[in-house]
Amino acid sequence: GLCRTEHMFFDGDRIHVMREMIVAHDEGGRRRALARLLPMQRSDFDGIFTAMDGYPVTIRLLDPPLHEFLPHGGEEAKLLARRIGVTRRDLMRIVESLRETNPMLGHRGCRLGVTYPEITEMQARAIFEAASACQKRGVRVHPEIMIPLVSTVEEFRHQRKIVDRVAELVRHETGIEVQYLVGTMIELPRAALTAGAIAKEAEFFSFGTNDLTQTTLGLSRDDAGRFLPHYVEKGIFAEDPFQVLDVDGVGRLITMATSEGRSARPALKVGICGEHGGEPKSVAFCHDAGLDYVSCSPFRVPIARLAAAQAVKA
């Protein structure tokens, strides 16, 4: 398939419970909040698997920095303080303690699961319980679980053990065997440079080109817009690297990681996700590099399909 479904959303009630989990004082508090999130997530995945009957579903585990879920004042802060039984001042102290100077390189991605393995446990249980229920109804389910922001094989191994353990627990509880893959997002240069070691543990790679561009070029995607137009205008960059893949730098990492990954695991499935997945020149590069798929925003899918067809024809 050209595009994969990536999912881990929190809205409405989910946001409220997620906030309670984040500000919990201990593991017990986090687990109580996660127990309330579990049926919500299970229902989400059930609906996705049902809609995608027979197609692979790539599920990226929780990735954003935790502070993004928290209120920073106003009525939302007052409501959350009331829900968890603390004063608004105490809540804001907790929120402030979670604030990060550079959150995109902070406590996010697989680092959340390493610090709080119960988060990974809940997500894995929601996936496998939903997949088991769907299979029981005759829905063909192909979950592909993606561990985000891995920089070392040890991080991946830590998270994979949790996923595999929960899969076995759910299989024992339901009597239903779910076939699944566990892979990773390659978003950091170190992950690309050690792809051979990671591929011995991971069954697929998805290059997160938005973050890989940030971390390779040392550019903040959120801030670089102030000066990137000048770089393009002066010919320092031929094009905005967040719009068109930097083939010489980021592309070289992708090519190298794909080659080393497939040397370690010949059947390794490889693709990219990010806005580059819907940009024609970048799609052509992915074809030439031997990638299997691209994933992009829904509105870019028609462009990506056309670009992929043109790349194959060429």
C-alpha cells in the first residue's frame, strides 16, 4: 500500500484522562488513569481495524511531549485541578516542572515508554484486545506497531519486550493469535547510522523525515521559517528542506540506513512518513532508494499516488 494509517489520538474525554495520568504523583495514579484510557483506545482501534479490513495498519505509539497535553492556565487548569483534587497553584507547579526548554528533543517518543512502561503496556493491550475482538468477528487484522524516536537498539529492544509480553498475555486471555509486526521510526541520525543493529530487532522502518530533517540539519521546523526563505533566495539551499527532501544529507542517511537495514534483515519493509511523502521530487527519490511506501497527509495522497506512478514508469 502507498499510504499507511498512523494513529494515536486523544480528544475530549481522552484529553482529560490523559492529563490526569501526566500529573499523577506515582505509578499507581498513572495506572488508574491508564485503566480509564484503555477502553477508549480499544474502541478506537476496533473501529480502525474494522474500516481497514484486510489492510495493514501502522500504529505509532505515543510520541508528543507530555506538556502539550497540559493546560497552561484559564478554565482548563481550574477544571483539571478540581478533577485531581489539588489547588490550582499546586497544579501549575506540576505543569511548570514538566516544561522543557527544547521539547522536540526532550521527554517524548520511546523515552516516555522507557520512563513509564505502563503507557506502552496500555497502548499494546488496547491494540491486541481490539485486534482479537475483530478477528473473532472475521475482520482481517494486520497491526504494525511503530516505536517512535528510537536512537539506540537498546531503546527499541526495551519497548519491543513490553509489546511482545502484552501480546502473549492477551493471546492467553482470549485464545486468539494475532499476527503483528513491530518496527520503528528512524527520526534521529544515530538511528540511521546504526540501522543494521536496529534491523536485527525491528521488522520495518519508517523514516520520520520531518524530525530527521530537523535533527540532521540542526534546524527547528517551527522557527526556521524566519530565515529559510533568505537561504533559498540566496541559493544557499536550492529548496526549503522541510518541503523538498534534502537528498544529499537526509537522503544519504535514508539510503545508508535502508541498505544496512536490509543487509541485516533482507525482508525489511521500509518507507517514509512526513510531508515529504506527498512531494513529487521526494517520492521519486524514495522510489530510486528502493523504499516500499510513502505516508503523507490525506490531502497530499493524490499527488503522492501520481508521483509514485510516474517514478515507476520512468
